[in-house]
Amino acid sequence: MATDLYAEIVSSIAAPLDGWLVESGAEPGLSLGPPTREGAGDLAAACHRYAKALRKPPQAIAAGLAEIARAHPLVAEVEAVAGFLNLRLDWARVAEKTIPWALGDDGALGRSSALAGQKVVIEYSSPNTNKPQHLGHCRNNILGHTMATLIEAAGAEVVRVNLINDRGIHICKSMVAWRRFGAGATPESTGMKGDHLVGAFYVRFDQAFNAEYEEVHAGATDRPSKDAWFNGDSPLGQEARAMLRAWEAGDEEVHALWRMMNGWCEAGFQATYARMGVRFDHIDRESVTWKLGRELVDEGLANGTFRRLDDGAVVFDLEKLGLEGQKVVLRGDGTTLYTTQDLGTAMQRLDRFGFDQLIYVVGNEQDRHFQVLFGILTHLRPALAGRLFHLSYGMVELPDGRMKSREGNVVDADDLMDELHAGALEVCRENLPDADPGSLEATAEAIGLGGLKFFLLRYAPATTFVFDKERSIRPEGETGVYCQYAYARAGRVLERLGDLDRGITPDWAALTEEKPRAVLTALLQFPGEVRMAAVEHKPSLVTKATFEAARTFAALYNDADYRLLDAEPARQLALALLVEAVRRVLGAGLALLGIQPVEAM
Ligand code: ARG
């Protein structure tokens, strides 16, 4: 199992200090970490909170701890200042430990046992089969897939679930439009990707409906709302609703059409996922799960979770969650709702997988839904408390404003990947005029997709941000390409060095100056960041840690003092090993983020 060398070093220094504190009558748990103040060394601890227990001024405690810390073989200097203990590490010794660790099998690759023995079900993507995916889905797919990778790297068993919404009135709209206006069009006959074809009919329905609405209400002063019209006298609305009823009644013709169009749409999604490198272990479909949850209504009525109103509707009193009002889980007419279905689906997952964590990656417009859902679930099954998570994420905006799907101002996922590929290809052609076209295409794809993933992951999920296509594939700044570039450069450095004499002792002192020390620090901190990303559901910590490795390496690489080719052999070996180690960690970071490394660019 992988070791976290940094954590080991820190705790080996902290342990005897804690021992002394306990002997002197204080609680253990000294927090020794990076100092908040510049110039306070490599590790620091505040001693103020022990003053009471030890009945000594903080400065005296810091001085006492300093004496003990001084004896540690990895500590070079100690200092007690104003009640703070500051330590400087012996970086030559730290380097001597860090390099073989980073290059070894249990090294800094980001695997841990933080979630070992846990089973985690994570639901993501969950698209509707009436239109192709857009930038928002990209964020969802990539967040979910990366979280799954990180949780697996932390030792958990992961089940990746996609809940495809393949039934309902919105699906029927595309079906009606195809039947009316489609003239038998198929993906083959039109050359269109299936999800795009279905999406075109969804838009076509809307156009026809709007035209119908305008025509019927031309000149009228008292118009119904479009929703009221759709659910009332609209011929198109009636046709769509009749289609839904026929579907629910199992009408064979309607089901054949539905299967055909859903098949097209899902095949299209599959192509999008494959290109993104996103996959699932299990697919749920709402056409199968939509009736789940009904039996929970009876159970909840029996145990007092729910209450029946006079009109027969069954509700959950939101007061139980500290909210106002009621949540209907069964309508008076006996039909269920989105929440009811989600209750049933969650229970089915519990029976099927027996999860320790169930994570839903869903946009923040459903925050309230999940708050209520989790509240009801834990009333029904108290053992679920603390096991349900909504990984909520914000909207991705465009430089020219919000993404409004109704106004057609959406960035289609497939088009976006094409555009990023094209942008990257242009840059690659300039930089590598002699490369063969096939490898240029492959590099461009890696850079385009890497740029997309890195950009979408580097923001904490809760944040809303502007997606800047051009910036996402730029080799400067905090981007995927920047990290891929660092990885490629490290590879080239090592290639140019050729075979090194590894029999000599590396000059570890060459790694004690600021720039190599920064690289070592990035290597040491990488596993802890990856672990925290998995445990706290924060993939942005991995983009940061990977970028930090790339940034510190670039600073070293760009400094003439660290030119390797003509360095003296023991120094050259130490620096070369550092480059090898940082390349390995960069490769691990990119792999965790689902970003292809590139060899030349
Ligand atoms: N298909 C839904 C939508 O597009 C999201 C489903 C989220 N998952 C869930 N278990 N409720 O809004």
C-alpha cells in the first residue's frame, strides 16, 4: 500500500513533541504544519493553546519543544519565536528519502487506503434522451467520472451509475415531431449522430408548437400561457400527452417508435462518453425505475414518516427537516412524483449494492430536491444518515452570458470537443511542422480534451465560472496543456541526458536550494491532496497539486543554474532523479484527471 511520506515525516517529528506535552500534563494532538507566515521555516506549531494546561508561557513551551525537535534527524534548524515553534527541514536528507519513494511502487502516485473497505455508489451524467449533451453535461460527466477515479484510488470499491431519463412528456415531444415531420429520417439516412437527430426533432416540436400558438391566438388580447395551452386545447399538446398515455399503457406501436428513437439517442451519448473517456458500471433507466417508491409510501405511512391528507394525497411534513410546508410523495390521484421515484431508486441501490456512500452528481438547481430526498430517506432508514451526498455543482457560463438552452445559446458537447481539437491542432502544427499528421491529430485530441477536463475540474464544484475555450487550451496559466507540456519536457530532458551512471552517490545537497526544494515539496504534498480530494469530494485539489508539480518543475527547468547537460555528475544525477520523480507524479496526476499525457509538443 502506498505510503504518504510527508505525513510520515511530519508525524515522526510531532510524535516526541506530543509525548513531551502529555508528560507535562497537556492533551496530545500538536498540529504541526506548513507555517502561515512567510520565512517561518518548513513546519510550524502554535503553542498558545497549551499555556493553560502546562501553566507556562507559550514561549517557554515553544522553547521546550524546540529542544526535543532539534534531535530529529530530518530537522536542520529550530526556532522558538513568540510562542511559535518553527522548524527547518534538512532538505538533503529529505531529498534522499523523497526521491526513491517517489520513484518506487508505493510512492507518490496518489493511491491510498483512506476509503479502503468502503463501497461507494456514484451517480452522474443522468441525461434526458430528448437532446444531445451540452457544456453543463460535460462538467457533470467529468466531475462524476473523476470523483469515481479518485475514490477508487483511495481504496474504495466504486459503482458508477448513470440514470437515464428516457420517459416522459419531453421524450414524447420528439416522438410526435418525428412522426409528423420526420419522413422516416434516421441517423443513417441523414448522416446525423443519433442524439443530434432526436434533439433536432425536439426543437422541431417546439417550433411547430410556437407556430400553432401564434396562429391560433393571432390578434387575441387574452392569451393563455403557453403551458396552459399545451396542457389544454393545443392539438400538438394533446398529441404529445396522448402519446405519453399510450406509452404508459404499453401501446406496441408507440413503444417501437420510443425504442427506436431512444436507441439513436443513447448510441449518440455513448459516442460522446467514449470520446470523453467517461464510463459507467451500471445503467438505470427511468422507464424501468419510474414506478419505484410506491411501496415506500405505505411503509412511511405505517411508521409515521408520512401523513395522508383529506384528498388522499400523501405528504412528508418538511418541518421535520426544519423547513416549511409539505412535500407530496403521492398525489390524490395515486400518481407518484420525481421524489417518490428517487426514494425508490435509492432503496433499490441500497438493496443491490449495500453502499457506504451514495453520491449524486447533479446541478445546484436541484439542491432543495436532494435536501428533501435525503431528509425523507433518513427518516425511513436512520442508518442512511451521513451516507448520502449531493455533489452539487454550479452553472458553467459563457463569455457572452449565461447558458440558456431555450434561446439556443448552448454549447453542444460534441461541437465543443471538435472546436477544442481544432484549436489545439493549429497550435500543434505551428510547433511541430515536421510531425506526421496522424500523431498531430492524436496530440491535438489529447490537448483539447485535457484542456476541457482540467478547466472544468479546477473550479470547486459549487462555483459558477465562465468557460473560456481559448484559455482552456493555452500552454500558459493553470491549464491541462501546461501540465502535459511539463510532462513532455521532463521526458525530453531525461531522453537528452541518455544513460546516467547511477552507481555514484547523488549530490542531494543540489536539491536543497529554493527551486528544487519547491519541486520536492510538490511531490511530498501530492498524495495528501489526492486523498483529501477523494474524501472531501474536491477534485480541484488534484488539478492544483498536479499544476503545482508542473509549475515548480518549470521554474527549475527555466533557470540556467539547473541546466543538466553540463552539470557535474553527482549533481546531474540528483537533478535527473528529481526530474524523473516529478515526471512520474505529473503522469499520475494526469491519469487521475483522465488526461492523456503527450510525449512531444
Ligand atoms: N435527468 C435529471 C435531469 O436532467 C437528473 C437526474 C438526477 N438524478 C436523480 N437521481 N434525481 O434533470
